[in-house]
Amino acid sequence: MNKPLVMHARRPSARRATQRGAVAIVVGLTLVVLVGMVGLAIDGGHLYLTKTELQNASDACALAASYNLTGAPAISQASFIEADAAGVTVGARNKVDFQGSNVANADITVEFAESLTGGAWLKATSNPSANSKYVRCTLQRTGITPYLMQVMGFGDQTVKAMATATLAPSQSNCAVPMGLCTPTGSTPPEYGYVKGNWYGLDFKDTGGNANYTGNFRWLDFDPNKTTPGCPGAGAGEIACVMQGTGQCSLPPPNSGSCPKTGGTTPPGCVGENGNVSKMEAAYNSRFGVYKGGGGNPNLNNAPPDFTGRAYDSSTWSLARDAFNGTGAPGESNFKAARTAHMNTQSAFYSSPYSNTTVEDHTSHGADRRVVVVPIVDCNSFTGGGQYAPIRAYACVLLLDPYRKSSSSVITQFEYLGLANAPGSPCASSGVTGDDSSQGPLVPSLVQ
């Protein structure tokens, strides 16, 4: 007799216990992965943001420091110290950690080198080479505690950022339609001009020789073409350029000669010198001195400089160095006058002109009196010559408004050096150009 088949079923409680154990393991592993992914997203994002903030700060540090790499051809030890201080100061103004705190001075390292590769990077206190033209800022943030990744064994993190800058010629070389003449027998690079000295605006050399056509240095950078945005040609065009930002995208200096006449302006040549009285209103607007009547420049279409304070021997006893010198008690140099937005003294204008107020210079002021002008070989204008070669570009301070005493023009420049010299006051702004650019040197990031 066969025995009946007996089937034993597993108890439901045992099967459920086994399933619960497997699910717990899977959930545990999944939680670890999820925490890791969330931690990577949150803590990684935190580190990435900090890196971005530090990069912005290091860029600012390098640009600020490079502007202080002054002196040609060699850089003084004092300039390195100033560059270091400028870089640290600007870098420390930036904030990190979700803009929650400033970069610490101790976390900023400023170093200098002659080249981007193959040379030593030295701090200002380590006597870098006088030929060093590159500055590098390295910024770091230490002790960044992870929010979640510390659960997985990650400790405090450090983030660094680096930027390298130098001075490079600006792309745009904007100049006013005026010029300095090369004195007879002068040689490059500065053709006898001395920084801080004053020079009268007539077509004469420093010895009073060679009086050319007209008696004022108005120039047209291209007499055969009109300037975009300016109506017509001739005096009206030159006045328009003076009233505006100046003539930009200028040619590099010309070491050769220019033809006497011709239908096309040769490269590096200027023309149409002469006494154009229509220019005076446009020129004087840069001082905040305006001529009444319709059609003349006014406060809205021809802003003044930040200051209209004018200089001659009666108002500035040094008779030189008005830009940043030390005069007699009560005399303000140009930089101080700009800070205070001083207006033009009444001795420098008369009816139908009137000057603006301190409030006008404060609210409408712009950078209008420190300008670039070409240094021109004016001998080419003799004998009916139409063109003269540009030998270099200078940075000058416009000292006083256009005034006339009998037949003589009384207005002057202060020579501030070549426009492309390191540390030139004309290098307040600009976009870096290529190696052929002739504009003032401006800070430029290279790494």
C-alpha cells in the first residue's frame, strides 16, 4: 500500500524575514550611493563655486598688480612692492564661500618673473629681476569642510586659483586732433620732451623756430576722409573729433617721410595743420567752459573733465608738474582738483564763455584732459607740404582753455611721457591689441 505524498509548505513568517533582510541590504547600499551622489553634487558644487570666486579674485589681483609694473626698460624694487600691495589689496576685496567672507591677505601670493616659462617666480621681497614683466597671483581657501562627504571619510578641502598678467599695448589708440612737433635736432624716443614740463601750443620747436602755417596744432589724421559720426570735413570735422572721444584706430608711427601732396593720406601721416578758430569751443568744453548760442557744445553733448581747474604761472607757482606736483599753499594739483571736482577759474575765460559748477563736474565729469597726441615731424609742413609723419604718441595734460592775447594763443600741454610707456596716465582703459598695436599699455591677462 502506497503512502500518501505529504507536502510541507514553508511558513510565511520565515519567508518574509528572509525578504526583509535582503531589502535592508539593498536599501543600505542604495543609501550609501545616494548620499555619495548628493554629497558629490552639494560638496562638489561648493568647491566649484569657491574655485570660481577665487579665480575672479586672482584675475583682479593680477590685473591690479600688473598696472604697477612701471618703469622702462627696468622695473625698480619699489614698483614690485607697490605691485604686490595693489594685488593683495584688490584681491582681498573679493568674497568667497557664497560671498560670505573676504579672501584673507595671508591666502594671496604675488610673484614676478621675466617669462611665462623657464624662469623663477619670486615674491617682491625676494628681489625679482628688474626685467620681470609678468605677475602671477595665487589665491587659496583652506579648511573647507564638506557638508555630506565627510560621512564617507573626506576631510577638509583646499581650493586654489591662479592668474598671470602683464602690460600690453591697447587695441584702440584714441587721440585728440592736435600734436607736438619734433624739435630740430631731437632724437627718439621722446624727441627732447621732458616729463612734467609745459609746452606752448604753436607750431614752433622748443627754440622758437619754424613757424608753420597757422599758429595752433590742430591736425586732421586723414584729410581725405570724413570721420564716422562727424558731419562734413575740414574745421567742422576736427571740431567734432575734439568734442567727442577723439580719433581712434590710429596708425603706428612712421619712421620714414611723407609726400608733400597726394590724394590719399599715407600711413602714419597727418595733415591740415593750421589755426582753426572754430575749434576753440570744442576744446574749451573739456574744461567745462561753454560758449553760449545754439550749435555750440554744451554740458550734455560735450561733457567736461572731472575738473576744469586751469594752470599757468599765476595759478601754479612751479610752472611745471601740475599733474601731480606740490605747489604753494592753497594750490591744488590736477589729481587733487579732480578728486574735489574743482571748476575753472574766471581768469581763464571771458564773455561769451561761462564755466560749469563743481556740481556739474561731479555729475557729468569724464576723463577729458589727460589725452594722447601724436608727436609730429612738423618740418614736413614747410614749403607747402600737406602731410607730416607721426614719430610717436605722447600722453599730455591739457592745462588751460583756449585763450588769445593779441595774435598769440595762450594755452599749453604738460608732457606726461610717451603714451605707451609703462604706467602712463593715458592707460586708464583699453582693450588689449596685437603686437602691432600702438596704444597705451594696459593690464592684460595672459594665463
